Amino acid sequence: MNAKKFEVAACPEMWEGLDMDVARFDKARLMLGETYEKLFLSQTRRPEKMAYFDDMISGIFGGRIKEILTVKKSGKPVVGTFCVYIPEEIVVAAGGVCIGLCGGSPGSIPDAEKILPRNICPMVKSAYGFKAGRICPYFQVVDFVYGETTCDAKKKTWEILDRLVPTHVMEIPQMKRARDRALWLEEVKDFKTKVEEISGSAVSKDNLAGAVRLINNKRRALQRLTKLRANNPAPISGRDALLIEQIAFYDEPERFAVKVNELCDELEDRVKEGRGAVGAECPRVMVSGTPMALPNWKIHNLLESAGAVVVNEESCIGTRYFKDLIAEDGGSMDEQLANLTDRYMRIDCSCFTPNDERVDQVLKEYRQSKAQGILHYSLQFCHTYNIEEIKIREACEGEGIPYLAIETDYSAEDAGQLQTRIEAFLEQIGD
Ligand code: SF4
Ligand code: SF4
């Protein structure tokens, strides 16, 4: 237990300089600190190496923004993205910073609903609202954002967001045929050109090879963490693991990989000694579905407060982000971009059709994580995940896997009803 009062650090002068609504943002900062203390620091049997990630949250609106500003002042690009299909390796190869801007907070949704329709995905509304309300320093610091055509809500929001911040769009095909790959490769090349325009210098093949190794290492560290969670008792809570997966989209990649590996060293010791973050009798649940952007901890909190432990996230803030690596054999720029495109094409988002590889992946991760049940999580109005849920459910029924599907948003209104359904699901696992 951390006896010291936890606080997310304030940097009002820097926020003023970023043209933020400082008074309003400061209230959000205080609330984030309180929530974090309640959900994370109250856990007993936490690994000591979580201290780094606590510090990251403490400095998330201060120290980390200062680091990014330093990169920006040196003329390097700072790019905001909303999807794991945007290749961060190219931004890193240009010496820049790539930041995941997806929104996971209900606090910014009213800002979005002043202009966007209410009945679209809360993640899109939350992200847009952060920019519209000027209440996210990451949104304020980026040179431009790069959206994509994965889902209709995002695709059309980029046109509106472009009025507030330069917004470019990568066309992501919805099928994976040879002609789709050809288009995709062209889109990746366009992205590289845009990044080069901003940085004012060309990305060399050696720099790209270095960036591929760097981001692969980050992904490898997250893979290692995932494998350790398969042990019983689980050496780390699902809440802490999700937090690390969220921080992966903000932190400096080299340092992040070092810190995740240090944590994994500690977790390996715990596994050898049979020490867990929870008892071995805890029901083990895998969560599958839509991403959970920071600070969306709703489902993990409900599950773990009900006595379960989450052992895997089949999600873009989870394994979909790091399960695949890019071939490191270098070669010409064209060869590297082709390797990169092939890796990104393996991501199995529900916006593709057909997408049966995701069903297989869910079952594979279920077995690997030694989970005892699957909770499918869809954000409200996310049609592709909500409809693909049918196939996931059928596959789970076919395999006799305890299963629960939840569709929800960021509000706390349905917390009581969800709690009742989760408790019944955990009883089913226990039978
Ligand atoms: S769920 Fe699909 S659209 Fe959303 S971040 Fe993941 S890959 Fe991108
Ligand atoms: S969760 Fe679904 S609706 Fe929301 S942004 Fe992602 S793909 Fe689009």
C-alpha cells in the first residue's frame, strides 16, 4: 500500500502555453489522481516495479509532455494516432514521437456531443471532445493527427476534427486480397512522405531498420508480460497489466521496454516462489473486443472487484497491438516497407471482412492464457465488434467456454446491472 497521497502533477504554465482550458483540466487532473489511488494503489500484493508506471501516471500531463515538447522543438514530428494500423515505426525512424490519442473518459463526451451525433462510439466522442474542449495536452502538442478509414464513426469524424487540428487519413482496406495489399503499401508510403515533410528530412533505410528493432523490442516486452500472466496464481493483476498496455501508447519506447522487462524479471521471481497478485483460486477471465483507452478501467475494475483476475486482453490495447513483429532483416527501403505492411495486415480488427482469423486468435489466446472464461467487450454503437461477437459467441459455445458479452459505454449508470451479470458469470466459471 502506498501511504503517500497520490497526485497527478500539475504544470499550469506549460498548459497555458499549449492553449488549454487550464481551470477545467486541473479538475480532471485531480479526479484522475483520486480514481487512480482508489483503483490501483489500494491493491495489495502489487509488484514493486509497478512504481515506474505509477510515476508515469503521476507525470502523464507534466514530465512526459515536457519530453515530447523537447522533441518537437528540435524539429522532429509529433504525430497523434487513433488506431494500431498507423505505423509508428515510421515516426520513430524520423526521430519523432507517435502518440495514441484515443479517448477513454466520459468527461470529454459532452464537448463532442455539442456537434457530433450522440449515438456513435464513446471512444470517438471522447477523443474528439478532448480536442474540442482543449482538455488534453497530448492533443495540443501534436503537429498533426493521422486517422484511418477503419470504421464509419472515425472516418467521418476526421473531416470535422480537421477544423481543429490538421487531420490526415490513411485508407485502410476492408479486405485482405492482393489488390488490397497493393493499396495499403501505397498508403504506408504516403504516410512516410507526410512524416518526412514535417520533419524536413528523409527517413533513411538504416533509421527505419533501427525503428523496427526498437518497436519490436517494445512489443516483445509486452509479449513477455502476457506469457507471465498465464501462470497460476497470476503474478500481476489485470488492472495493472491493462495500465501498462495503455501506457505503451504514450511512453518513450526504449525506456518503456526496459521498465516492462524489469517488471517481468520480478514477476518471474514471483512465479518461481508461487507468489501471486491474487490467490490461485481466483476465477481467471480473458477480455476480448474493443480497445480500452486510458482511463477506461471500467470492466477490469468490475471483474476484479468481484473477485476475478483478468489474464489477457485480446484487444488493440492488448495483444492485437503487440502479437506480431516486423521482419528485422532490413534490406532496401521498399523491402522494409513491404515487411512493415505485411505485419500491419496481420492485425485482425473486426472492420475487416471476412475476419475469421480473429475467432481463431481469440480461442488461441484463451488456451495460452489459461483463462477459464471469456468476457466479450463491445463499446456501444461499435457495429463491427458487436456483430462479430456472434461468431465469437458461437465459437465459445462450440468449445464449452464460459462466456459473457457486454456492450457498454463510459458512464457508471449501468455499473450495478453489469456487476450482477459479472457475478453470475463468475459463478458459472466456479461450477
Ligand atoms: S479496434 Fe480496429 S479501428 Fe479500433 S484501434 Fe483497433 S484496429 Fe483500429
Ligand atoms: S470501438 Fe468500434 S466504433 Fe469505436 S472507434 Fe473502434 S472500431 Fe470505431
